[in-house]
Amino acid sequence: MLKEVLWWFNIRERGVYLDCTVGAGGHSRAILDEMRGKVRIIGIDRDEEALKIASQELKEYKEQTTLIKANFRDLPQVIKEENVGLVNGIIYDLGLSSMQLDSQTRGFSFRWSAPLDMRMDSSQALTAAHLVGELSQKELEDIFFELGEERWARRIAEFIVEERRQNPIKTTSNLLEVMRRAVPAKFRRGRRTHFATRVFQALRIRVNEELENLRVSLSYSFDLLQKEGRVCVISYHSLEDRIVKQKFNEAKEEKLNILTKKVIRPSKKEVRINPRARSARLRVAERI
């Protein structure tokens, strides 16, 4: 949603813009190109591999760009250390990047057999394998139901606990096979999305504490914006979007003017080119 972000972001020359999920640098590059480099970008990400790719993508604008490995829940500390005061805009592009989803080694996708990892920050200890191998059946059920909205949460958790008594579940293919037995065949075939999608999503969200980090970060972000500075958030599922809508509404009138009364969706043309964009939802608010 590059065009939509550029339109809504109201970018100004010599402004300072914070990309909280810099990823491969796509949004930051678009902002810099749009303003011919006459802005400053502070890009943060938890993923060291993403930062390396972003560094290459943005090397033309090396003097205008600062890339930092950090969790976006630590925005006040990042801003303080960079000594920039208030910023003109903040963007979040939540969820997985294509780079992470396409990785055949990090366990984010069930398309390949890989270690059941799912860490965005490879330096943290907790992995998806730890959750699957150590949590109780009830704890797993709650994760699948609450973070994945998975209909078969209880049955999948039951099958996981039964399987791990005999064999450790350490890879994506191990987990996929357990789920194949747990979810009845007619429901595996009848879904719009793959039957493992929601469980993999739930584990990834829990491993990386994505929803709690978003709540904390958004609460800080509004106070880091200059007057008329804007915050843009692209979410990809209802759990994220619900938090964004709630946080915007909590700050409405006192701190924010909500500019998008309804979510902005990607164009049909973009979805044809990039099917992964079909679930994207953009919300924008302005500091008052």
C-alpha cells in the first residue's frame, strides 16, 4: 500500500519519520524517493536479517537514514537516543514480511520443513518449539483460540500433547502432520485458507508478543508526534486491527483526529500483483 501511505502520510521536507517495522525498507525508500531525500528516516526492526536488506535498499540515502535493531515497544528510548525530539510521522506495517514468510529456515511457514522457530529476534530464547513442547493442553488451546481464532483449537491441542508423549514436535512438518490428523478432512478441504494458517499465526504472535508490543507502542507513539504529525498503521488480521481501532478511539479528541473513518483497503490492481496484500487494512490518525 505504498501509494496509499504516501498520500495519507502528508510528508514534509526536512521532516523526521519513524518506520517502526522497516523490514526490507520498502516504505522508507518510497518516502525518501518522494521527497528526493529531503527527509530523515529512523527505521527500526527486531530482525537483523531485515536490517541488512534494508541497509542495501536504502544505501543511496545513507546520510538520511538511521537503522536500529529494537523492539517498537521501546519507541521513547529510541527517540531519546537519537535526540530528535518529536517526529512528523510514524508508520507501522505489521505482521510478517515476505522475506520472513519465504524463508525456508526460520519456521514461519508450513510450506517447508524447518525448525519450529518463528522468532523475529533470533537472540531471544523462546521459540515456537518451546511452546508446543512445554505448555499444557489448556494453554495451547487458549493460544490457538484467542490468537488464531481457530475453531479446532481444543482438538489440535489435544493431539499435540498426545503426540509429544511419543515423539518431540520440533519442525514445521512435525506440527503440520499432527494438525492433519486433528482437523477433520472435510474441514481441511473446505477452508478458504490452509488449515494450518491460524495455528501458525497464533504461535508466531505468542512467540513474539506481537499484540502486547503493539498496544504498548501505540500508547507511546501519539505523544512522540508533532502537531499535525500522522501515524499510519497497516494491519493484516482482525486482532491487530481491533487494537489499532481501540487505541485510536481512546486518544480521540484529546490527542488525535482520526482521518480514516473506515479502514483503507488495497486496490484490486495491487492485490492482483501481490495477493498477500489482500488482507491489509490501513488506519491513519493525526496529532492535534
